[in-house]
Amino acid sequence: MKKLILLVVLLSLSVGAMGAGGMYPTFAGAAIQIREKLGYTTATSNIASDSACYNHIREGVLTVSPLVRAKQKSQSVTTTYRTQSYVLDTLTIGIDWVAWSKNDSTKSLLFVPRERWFEMEHKTTTSGTGFLKRPSYYDYTHDSVGMTIFLYPVPTLKDADADTILVMSHLRRGDLDTSITLTYLPEEYRSAVVKYATWKLAQARQHPSTEMFHQEYVEQINVIRSLDRGYKVEKATP
């Protein structure tokens, strides 16, 4: 009876710990799982050292995050008279949608590459009525400095000054070179990162099950995408 009670207590503590941190809350815990999957039992081996595992985990975060839009952020920029380009958060790596907003009115902008703007029917904001007084399309560039969004047609009305452009974007992890935790990612995203790191480490070591690990990673990404649920949104700092 005492053994049964002890077992129940241990299981309760285990479930509580899992609920508090979830799966793979730290790089160290993820590295243990990676080694177990590959059949390695020690962290001191050059084959699957903590350093090797951590490098692949960080690569996994960089690869998985944009695919699943792991970290979203709602940004806003204020339009300026005759200004077409606006700089976004330096960590921005992708844009999901863009909308113009003023008072109680909102207008979704369409993504159109700049080389095709001349084909669009709406070419100027100096004439027209209603929503045609504001931009209808957007494009963006991404370089080492960050991301810049471009609006077309360019705002040319004086009353367009101080309009708000809402941007739903996804960001990269800013402190990835020093981070050793995965708690900012939902558990299913962490699982995808671990599966990616396992596959890449197996590939580097010419592991016989490399293709199986790759397939597990692909399947996990597909599962995440099939959930089709809302993503966590971080509000921009005013």
C-alpha cells in the first residue's frame, strides 16, 4: 500500500512539473531527447555534445519559426504626406497582412510586387472618392538592416497625413545566440524544433535512420499547420 501511495505521489509531481514547463522547456532537456532518439547516451561525446545539439536547436528555431509563424506581432506605422516607404521592427521576417485604418474605417491592402504596380487599376490617391483616396497595395524588402514596407499609390492628400497602417507580421528570435530556453514557443513548436535538430544531427553523423527523422520533422510541421488556430500576438509598444 505504501508503495502504491509513493507511486501516485511521484506521478503527481511528474505531471505537475510537465504542466509548469511543458515539453523541452530548455536546450539542455531538448539535447537529452535528441541523444536518446539517436541512441547516444553521453553528452561528452563529440558525436552528440551539448554544443552540437544546441547549434542544431538554434538552427531549428530559425527554420521552424517562419514556417509556423511562431512569434507574431501587430505593428502600426503612421503615414506621412508623399512618403511611400516605412521601416518596420528590425526583427520582422515576414508579413501576413496589411490594412489602412482611420477612425472607424479599415481597408485591407493587397500584396502586389512593385514591378507590377503599373498594371494596377488604382494608380493615384489625388483623385477618386472614399477608399481610393488611400493606398491599395503594398510590397516590402528585407535586408540586413530590417524590413521596409512600400505603399501604392503613395499618400498624396493632406488629410492622409497621420493615417495608420496596421501590419500583422512575424518576428525572428532576437537573442537566439545566447538563449538556452524554448519556453516562448508553444509545445508543438518545440517538438518540431527538436525533430529538426535530431534530423540535422543524424544527417551530420550519417545516422542510418536519418530519413526517418526527416520524415518525423516534416510530419510535425504538417500537424502544426493543420491545427489552423490563432497565433499568439504580441502588441506593439506604443
